[in-house]
Amino acid sequence: MISDKPRAPIPDKPRAPIPDKPHKPQVPAADQTLRILSFLAHQRGPVAAQTIASHLGIPRSSVYHLLAAMAAHGFVVHLEGDRRWGLGTAAFELAGGYARQEPLARLGRPIVAQLADRAGESAHLAVMTGRDVLYIVEERAPRRPALITDVGVRLPAHLTATGRAMLAALPREQVRALFPDAASLSPQRTGRGPGRPGELRELLRQTRAAGHASEDGEVTLGFRSVGVAVRDHAEWPAAAIAVTWAEDSPADPERLAALAADAAADLSRRIGRR
């Protein structure tokens, strides 16, 4: 007997979820290049190509080809004696570009302003770009003369307190790559400052031992500075903060260095250092 009652709809069978396909970059070489740069940026010093290949799971032959291309554009350098690879000056240019887009300046400006108030002397914030430092924040203390370290000014890193603070925080191999010979140290302003790589290495050793960098008339005769590096989450020197004063001022360099260190630690925390 056929029933006239309408049949209840047959429920749909639950469909098994479709597993997500693993992400495959559309441009594998670009993806691998960026991964290599990111890996190098998080290392304490230059590393071997085999280490890069093993850690990232990229064929060693591909790693060598990509490193060679990046070296041609200055993003990495090959330390032949150590058979290792590290970041090059073009990578610093990227850091400088990041700084010019304001994040560091925005975070650092109130810290530098407070430092100038506490120190009673002018203070500034700089980043590394190649062999130079680029000033991105300048706070002049009341009744203090204008300094050359104005926003947008570049100065040789090996002559400035900010530059020396950042160089002292870099791996020694990286410093050797940046300043391989006397010619790389040739920019001089007052006739003072390291003229040979060995002199720079000794100066940076003293900087690490003291915990801060010092500069006495190398940029402008009659003025002194102390500087401290601002480190990021990978302990890389993202910037440096310095205080500058006239040499005939009764300022206490150790006190100013301690104040600069406090300011640098504050900015390090704000950019993500734990």
C-alpha cells in the first residue's frame, strides 16, 4: 500500500572537511631569498651556507646561488677566511629606510626629549646606514648651541658615539666587512679618530668594556658625546642614543652615559626586546 503522506527529506550526509593545501609560494626563489635574509638577521654573527640550507630546508646549491645574487647587490657579504655569510650594507640601508618611515623616530622622540631634560644637555637618536649613521631625532637642551647632528644628517659611524655604540654591538666579522682597510676609514673631520682597522677594533673593544661609546672632538672640536646602542629582539643594534655637551661644561660623562643607557633600554623594550 502506498502512503499518501509526504516523505521526510533525507538529510544530507555530512561532508568530510577538505584539508587545506600546504602553502606554496608563487615565486619560490623570492620566498627563499626573504627567508635567508630573515634567518641571517636573527643570528649573532655570520653563518655557513650549509647551516642556512639545513635550518631552512633549502637545497645547498640553491642557497649558494641565492647568496651570490644577494652579495652582488650588497645584501650579504661572504667572509672568505671563515667561509661564512653575513648581512651586507644594503641590509643596513633597509633598516635606514624603515627608520625614515618614522616608527623608530615616533617611539624614540619622547624618550630622547626626556633624556635631554634629565641630562640638561642635547640628545639624539641615530641609525646605521652603510658605514654612516643617520640622525632621526634631535632634542636640543635649553641654552645649548646647535649641533651638526640635526635630523637627516649623515656622519661617518666610526667617528661618532652613536656609530661606535652600534659597531661595538655588531659581530666582529661584520665590522671587518664594513671596514676592511684604511681607505674605508678615510673620512675624517677634525684629524681625530681611528685611521686603521686595528685602531677601530681596539676602540670598539674599549667601548664594549665600558658599556657605552665615547667621542671627544672627532665630529666637532670642543664637543664630546657618549652613546649607547638600542638593541632589538635579536640583540641587533637597531639604533643608538647619545648625549652631547661642550667640553668646557661641568657635565659628568659617567652620569650622562648612565642616563643614555636608561633611555636606550627603554626604547629597546618599546621596539620589542624582552
